[in-house]
Amino acid sequence: MGTAIGGLAGYYSGKIDNMLMRLVDIFLSIPFLPVVIIIGAIMSDLNIPPERRIYFVMLIIGVLSWPVMARLVRGQILTLREQEYMIAAEALGLKDRRKIVRHLIPNVIPSIIVSATLGIGDAILMESALSFLGLGVAMPFPSWGNMVQAVRDTNDFILRSWLWIPPGICIFSIVLAINFVGDGLRDAFDPKMKK
């Protein structure tokens, strides 16, 4: 969603850009963490079944996270639109669709991949934090946040470290691995690095 809105806003400037960026500004002005906590508390009050809570958590994180991608894509396309090859494509009379598919998208993909992989890591951390607070995935369904939540006081923290260290290491490892995969994909897809 963020890629499509950012691409349209960047390529078709003027009123379309202004309208779409105001929509992005509205979503960016929403405080992320308080809204997610409030919605998590509402889900608890409404007694949403535990097997459906993960879907609501994913939906909430997705709906509140797309504006960052839209801004990034818009900025990249605004920069690329002024390059010589885009001016040449316009002089040749290529259709907008061909200019976007052949010239703009391949040059924006590396930034999208890096931002998306960082977003996946952020989503994992956000879900773990919400589950740790009791507002995300509910028991009996497992979540790393639920597993870390087993430590409730200082004695558990010090004396029963096997409760929180393995899930903490898993969270750290998976977020780091996703970031490494994103860097590798960026290097693989970056047209500037191909010879």
C-alpha cells in the first residue's frame, strides 16, 4: 500500500501528490504505540478469541506502518524522475506505464526491500512487546513475548533465567537474520551494482 501510494504521489506530482501526501501525514500523526496498546486493551475487553488475536495484531501493525514506506518511495521517485535517462524516456515518448515499470521500479526496489525487511523486524519486536504486556497474542498460543512474560519479578529474572533468555535470543537472532537477508537482497537487486 505504501509503495503504490508513494509511487503515484512521486510520479504524478501536483494535486495527486498533495492529496496523497496529506493522507500519509494524517496516518503519520497517529501515535503508533499508544494506539496499538489501546486497541490491544479493547481486544482484551471484547474477549476476542486467542486464535484470532494474532490476525488483529498483524492488521493493526500493517495499517499503521505503511506511511513510512510511502514517504520513502515518493522521495526516491522524485529523485529518479529528474535523472537524464527519465528525461530521455520522456523525449522518446514512452508511455507512463513503461517508464514506471522499466525505469523507476527497478531503481526503487533496493530501497523498498531494505525498508520492508526493517519493517518486518520492527513488527516482530512490536508483537513481542504487545504479547509481553498481555495485549498481543494471548495464552495458550505461543509467542516470544508470552514466553518472556513468564518472568514476573526479580527472583524469576535472576534465578530462573532459562525462562527468558532463550526467547530473548530467538527474538534477537531472527531480527538480525532478517536484516542480513534484506542487505543481501538489496545487493542482489540493486541495478547500480550490476555490471
